[in-house]
Amino acid sequence: MWEYTTVTFNSLFDTEKSLKKKSNRVLEQHGKDGWELVNFQCVGAFGSMMVFIFKKEKSKSTL
């Protein structure tokens, strides 16, 4: 079984460089915690919000 988590953040006023920094921070932290990126989207007017969806296998203690 899998568990999922979603991370969203505002990206309306970000430059390309700051958006890359924010995205890398999210990806690195979740990767360290064992999460695998399964999808991402840039949604809203002018791509104003980033959405990352991660999954990882449920631990046996939560089954």
C-alpha cells in the first residue's frame, strides 16, 4: 500500500532562479524522508501555484 502527500506553494512572484530554489528544497527534503515524486503541476493564473504529489510505501506499523 502507498501513502501520498501533496505540497503546494505560491509561485506568482518568483523568478526562474527563485522557483528552482524553492522546488529543489521541496524535492530534497521529501527525497530524504523517503518520498517519491509522482506528479507536479504549475496551476492557476499565470502559473501562480506549484503542486507536487509524492508517494511512499506505508510502513508496516501504519497498516
